[in-house]
Amino acid sequence: MSALKFLERDGWLSLSEAVFIPARFKFEIDYQELYKFQISNAKYDGLIKAILRSYGGAFDFYIHINEYEFAKKLKISYGTVVEMLKNLQKQQVASYLPHTDAPQLQFLQNRVDYKNLYIDTQFIRERREVKEEQLKAIYAYLDTKNCRSISIREYFGEKAAAPCGECDLCLIRQHRSNQEQKIKAEVKILLIDDTLDLHSLVDRITIGDDTIRLKVIRELLDEGQVVVKDEQYTWLNAF
């Protein structure tokens, strides 16, 4: 949530989504001053008359105008109309706000000193904690050795299901499991009629790296299928 959203929640301003707002116009001088301006600036006379004839209330409040309509009536380009309206604003004859489709911001309270600006810090703290938890979940997803599908479900608070068997981690786990089974079978062949020290046993296994070979040997020791005596390893039980 952006800083503007926090200010909107606390009632300081209103932020609207992108919406089309027509051009707005308002005279900033009275009728007599405007008449004098028309006499001394004849090139604006046609546009000013078109505004006065087409819209009422331009001396009192902003009115919506259509620059294309003026361009058609005066037989000039749209760009020329816009430039003339901007010049009227520069000369402080009028205020001109071009049309826009950008998000709009409206202040709802009078300006206050920053020292008196109340912000709901508790809400900000709670939002930060939520974001931190979401980031932790994302990091956990990236670092997980579990199934990706399970991690996603847990992130959204859903009950974990069985591994999908299709994500990269499931495929790696399946490959490792198959590899471990092959290593166990190879260890059995090497030790069932012979004894070997650990270095020779690891060296004669042809599958996987040393880490996974040692892991499998440790599992076989824990399961009681391999025993070690005087640093010699031998096969004890059949599969």
C-alpha cells in the first residue's frame, strides 16, 4: 500500500482511479475587464465570444468545455485553441484545466503542519508485519526442498495436499530416490560376499557423488543391513 493510500485511509485525501475528466474553464476577471481585454486583444475575441455563447456561469465556477467544438466553430486547429486557452491563463484572464484521464487526488482537510499530521501508526505497523510475513513465505518458497505445489497452498493458507510429483523438486526427489535404491543394490553386490573399508566401498560405488553414497551407507547401517567391524563393512541381511 502506497503512502497516498495510507493518507486516504486516515481521511486526509481522496485518490480516484484513472477516469476521463473533460477540460475545465473559468474566467478570473469580471465582465467589464474581460470586455476591455477583448478590445485590446482582438485575436482572442472570437474564442471568448464562443465560450460566452456556448456556456453559462463561466464567471462564477469552472465549466466543462470541448476544445474540438471551438476549433470547428472558429475554423482553426485544435492545437491553436488549446494554445489560446493556455495564454488566457498565463495572462490571468482565466483558469484552464486541460482534459485528463490520470488518477485524481482531492484533499479533504485543510492543510496542517506536519507536526500535527495524525497517522494511524498501528495500522502501518500491522501492514508492515503482513508484508514481512508474505516476504518470508516467498523466501521459504524459493528455498524450500518440499513440493512447490504444497508451498503455494501453504502460502495462501490452504491445507497441504500430497506432493504433485510434477514440479522440479518432486522430480529431483524422485530421481534421488531412484538413485539411492540403485546405490543400495550396488552396495549389496559389493559387500554380500566381501568386506571393504569405507574408502574402498565409496570409491567402488559407480552411482552418484560421495555425499549421496555416504548418505546411503549411513542409512544401511541404521537399518542394520550393513555392519562395520574393525573398520570393515559387510552385508548382513538380504533385502
